[in-house]
Amino acid sequence: MSRDLFVREMRHIGVDVSRETRDQLEALVHTLVRWQKAINLVGNTTMDSIWVRHILDSAQLKILIPERAKTLTDLGSGAGFPGLVVAAMRPDLDVTLIEADARKAAFLGEAARRMTLEKQPKIVVGRIEAVPPAKADVVTARALAPLGQLLKWAQPHRTDTAICLFHKGKDWKAELAEAMKDWDIPGQPFTSVTDLDAVILRIGSYGLRDRQSKGRRRQNDDGD
């Protein structure tokens, strides 16, 4: 039933999920269920709703990824959300998964193999700030870090014309306001299909604010 609900919800946002893709995502779910008994990949309370809480939540990115995109890098991939799901939804992409935890990286490799993806993702084991720059067209991250930290981590892993797609929860406005103290962020929020209080932040070219504008902003804040 959860799988059918996933398919229906994807259809509501204009995406028909093929049988092959559904089977690939089923393989991801089965692998996760087995591995979850040994290592904590996702919260145990979310296991009963995995098709909505994790698969659908990740798959909704498909409508936000430009058709012209060729490469995608997922930061802190963990259980493969959204990286492995996007690899199934967009089989044309060259996907890189960056994960510092060697056990989780081993899971990602096993899950990717069992999914029999058209293009097997590149799995990079290491800290995001320490691994070689990926220079991707799209950078994703889910449940990883505050927005300001994500922007810092993502910067070397993106091309000049890349977009970032970050899952953010109900406090996203506060996170955005805090990050804008240090960053110029041309971003657009898209309401999540799994949680009306959550968003996907789609961020284009961004950079650090210059010291002068940051100083003026602080003066304005102090004067309020």
C-alpha cells in the first residue's frame, strides 16, 4: 500500500514512475530494512512510513532538477536519501555520493548494486570538506546541517551554474535569515509534498557577502 501511495503522490506532481524504477526503489527499501538491524541508517520510528517519509520525500526532487543537468553530488548521503532515489528517478545523471561513515558508505554500495541502476553512483568515503571537489551541476543534502554550513560545504562541489536542492524543515525561514547574514542567496522555497511546513530550497549561484554589506546589515540589526 505504501508503494502504491508513493506512485499516486508522484503522479499528482506530474511524474509517472515506471515499473523498473519502482522495482529499483523496492530493492533500496528491502536493503535498508536488512541493514537497519545492524546500523542506524534512519530513525526507527520512520520505518513503517519509509515510502512516504524517505522515498517520496527524496523523489520529489525530480521536478526541480534541470533536464540539462548531467552530474549530481549528494552530501552526507547516509541511507541514500535523496542520492540513491534520485539516481533511480534520473538514470541519465552521473551521481556522486559523499559519506564520511564507512559503514554507511558500505550500505550505499550494496544498495546501489541491488538496485541494478543504469549508472552506478560513485561513492566517496570521507568528510565533505576534505574530499576532492566534485564540481556537479546539482548538489543535494537532506537532514544534514544548518543552511549556512551546507552552503560552505557545497561551494567547492558545484559548478558556476549549479543549483543546490536542500531539504529543510519547519524552521527553514529562521535558517535562511541566519544564513543570509553571511551569504548572498538567490533561493526559492518549494513546499514539500510530504510536509506542508517543510520546503525544498532551490538555490542558484551564491557567494559570501562582502564585509561592507555585512557591516551595514549588523548596524541595521543593532538599530532595530
